[in-house]
Amino acid sequence: MTRTNNHSEKEVSQLFSRIAGRYDLMNNVISLGTQELWRKKLFQQLKVAPGADCLDLCCGTGDLTIELARRSGPSGRVIGLDFNAAMLAIADKKIRQLDLSKDIELVQADAMHLPFPDNSFSVVTIGFGLRNVPDADQVLTESYRVLKKGGQFACLEMSQPTNPLVKAGWRAYFRFFPWLAQLAGASRKDYRYLKQTAQEFVSAKQLLAMMKVAGFKNCTYSPLNMGAAALHIGYK
């Protein structure tokens, strides 16, 4: 296994259990309020047909899962998968409030070992979860396996700016970020982990190459926030 995150799964799960209640708020802080625009960009490029079978990996509190359900409609099949029960509980609450329980199934499982047969889904997504797994290559391989032929894969993830000035500003922001998290009532220690994983994850070009090795075709990526994040799209 090639590790892309050196923290143990138990450690990461415990962290997400601690931050689950503030996760949505802090995502807005991390992305400087642009995470909704990033998701809109995803759905401009990802075509979800009515009745589509969709899988959202590392679904967290369910925002991306919910949008997949809205687009695939009542005839579709949408599964949100995450390894953390606390995050899934918040996702379940949102889904019930929106009366989408019949349209979405939540599954607690490991994204590196998906409990689904080959060729099960026409769409697989993962939003800001790939950097939190021990082996991102294995998640990509599993995503490709469960996709149907012609199916689409989309990944939103933090990235590494290449412009020297943007990169300097990005690093300065992340040095300050754990203190900002503390001011918002979160644990500075927990958000040092999120800072670290965001800064140490592979570049957009490296992730594109990893997708190709996993088997994806016609792979592309779009930088977001001047390269601080990236949207990757691939096909089976």
C-alpha cells in the first residue's frame, strides 16, 4: 500500500467524530466561503441523468450526496458512504429534514474496500475525502471498479497552487488557519491535522496521473481558487 495519509484510520475517525458538529461551518471557513461554488462547478461538468445510480464516497455530512439525489430524482439510486458514524448521523438528519430518506441510502464502510459489485454505478463522487484515507490509489481503484462502463468519476479536493505568489499566500493562510478555527470554537489541534493534510496531499497533476493509472480515461482537472483546490473528472 502506498500511503497518502500517514495518520491511522482510527485517529482520523476519532478526529471527525470530534469535529462533526462544526464540520459544515469550518468547511466554509477553510474554503473562504467558496465551497458551494466549487460544488456548482462540479455539477456543471458532471452530468447526472434522471434515474442514475450514484455513489458519494467519504460523504461526510451529506451535501454532495443530497445534490446527487436531487439530480437523479426519485427514480435514481443514491448511496452516501462514510466510515464515521457521527458524520453520517448529521447527514441523516439533513436528509430527513429535506424528506429525501426514500431517495438516499447511507452506508458506513471503508472507501478503500467498497461493499458493492463491479459495474454498479453510473456516477461516483468524492468531495474533500481523498486526502483523509491512508491509500488514495486504492480508493481510485475501487471507484473505477464499481463504475459502469461509460460512467463518470468526480473528485473535489484541496490542492497545491503553482503560482509562487498564490502559493505563498496559501501557505500563510494555512499557518493562521488553526488559530481561526479556535476562534470559531473548534480545536486548534484538530485543525492542525486538516491544515497538514491539505498542504501535504498530492498536486492536481499528480492526482490526474494517479487516476490514469487506476484506469480512468479522458481525465481532466480544473484549478479552483487559483489552485488551492481542484476538480478532477474521469470516465470508465
